[in-house]
Amino acid sequence: MYRHGTVFKLPPSPIQQIDLPILRERDVELWIKRDDLLHPTLIGNKYRKSLVYFRQAIVSQQAVVTFGGAYSNHLLAVALMGQSLGLRTVGCVRGEIDVPNAPILERCRDAGMHLISISRQAYYPEQAQMSEWLQAQLAPFVPYLVIPEGGTSAACLPDVAQLVTELDQQLLHYDVIACSVGTGGTVAGILTGLHQQQSDARVLGLCAAKGYQGLPAQGLAALPSDEQQRQQLLSRLCIVDVAERGFGRISPELRHAGLELQAQLNIPLDYVYTAKSLLYLFSEIKQTNLFAEKRLVFIHTGGYQTAALADKFSVE
Ligand SMILES: Cc1ncc(COP(=O)(O)O)c(C=O)c1O
């Protein structure tokens, strides 16, 4: 078990400049902020997003209950965080839990997380998540603290915003921050941080789920309720869909391209989020002038679904 102080205060994640011929040709300066190196097991944005909840759970010695699908890095991060802090964890999973090719669920079990399957129909909306049936399943874990899906809520924004404070100490100036999007909490935290630092940088959200053109509902709900403030934050954000075959799915071509990119960068990528995001960025860099003469920072949000697990994914 880690000493709590160690897990709650980590040094800033490193940042590295990428030097590839295509970047030189297109006059783009690309930096990657390596949140995947924040901690050996509690990697990436999940670490930043779950701090606030675990601080509270430690004080009140509560079990931790959370929600996610079979490809949810969040579920595994919560399981590992709970394991390292000696807290019981419960994962309420959208859909079946006894399915083949679900390495995340296997690793959650290994980390001691109790898994409960919730049918896809009953999983949403929020009220259904805390139905009488589910409360009965959770009764043995009382008292427990509920972390929303993806860890996204207003409570996690200050710890995520800290990422911008770190970045400002590492780079004098940057034009665009690009970051993978699931529930939108990380991007919401980045917007908050940029606003606090009075930066004029813009944010490109690379959404791993199909069909999104704006911030997903959970991310929106985490923002301040004041309409003017929300609009101010959102005005610097652009969201694009990088889902390709859909959330948690990859085509053989994309898998191959992801492996190639990973080898070129010598940085492990997550197939659900960061590989798709970076492949999109590089294709935009190749095909457009959008990032010419710009300093672009990609936040490597970590993820456990790296090449070692890629064979286990549903490849169409
Ligand atoms: C590796 C990785 N990157 C990005 C995200 C997206 O984060 P968010 O849900 O805050 O949008 C997630 C999780 O959802 C993730 O696991």
C-alpha cells in the first residue's frame, strides 16, 4: 500500500518536444505532456480526476462505487487507486461482466474491485443508476462514496486545472492544447485552468465516442451554471469526433497505424483514446495548414489499453 501523502502529491508530469520530419515540413511545433508518466499505475487524467474523491473517501473510510463500460480506463484506475489506498471498490458496469476480451474487467477483478452488471437499458439515466435494485446490491458496501462515470463532476475540475498551471511553468507560450475526450471532464478542467491563467490558448477536444460536436453532457454539467461564464469557457473549445469504428473499436488499419506511430514516437498509446487522437492530429497536420506556425501541446492522458492489449479488442 502507498503512503497516502505519496499518492496525493506527485511531481508535475514531464513534457517533451516531438521531432518528426512531417512536423518540420509543416512548420508545426508539437509537444506532448506526459501525464501517462504521472504515476506507475495511477496514470493519466484518471489520477488527476479521482484525487478529490479519494481524499474524501480516505478521511471517511468509505468504500468507493463508480460506473463505466467494459473499456473504461476509469474503472481500472479507481480499482487500482482503491487497492493502493486500502479502500474497497465497486464497479457498476454497463452491460455484461462475464464477457471474453474484456481485459479491463479482468484487471479490475485482480485489483479487488467488486463488479456489478447493469443492463444497457437500465444504465442511463442517472436515477436508474441508483435504483432500489442497485442500492440493494451496494448494501454490503455502506458507507460508500459514489464517483460519477469517468470521474467527471465540478469537484474534479480544480485538480485537472492544475495541469495548466504545470504547463505554464514548463512552456512560455502555446497556441493549442489538444486532448482526448470521453465524458469531457478533462477538457472542462483544462478550460477552467486556461481561464484562471488568463491564457488565450484554444482547446481541441478529440472525442473517442461517435457523433459528438460539442462537450458531452457530463462535461457540460461540470461547468459553472452561470451561462455567461460557461459561454466564455466554451468559446475557446472545438470538439471533433475521432471515434473511427466507434468507441472501443478499431479497424485493422487503425491498429496498424497506431502501432507505427507509437514506434515513431517511442511512446505507448492507448487504443481507445490517445492513439486515435494522435492519428487524427497527424492526419490534420499532413492535410491542412491549421497548425502551421503553431505550438501545439497534446496531453497524453494515459490509458491502460495499450498495444499489449490491442489484440484483445473487438477489431472489425
Ligand atoms: C486515456 C484516456 N484519455 C482520455 C479520456 C477522456 O477523459 P474524459 O472522460 O475526462 O473526457 C479517458 C477517459 O475517459 C481516458 O481513459
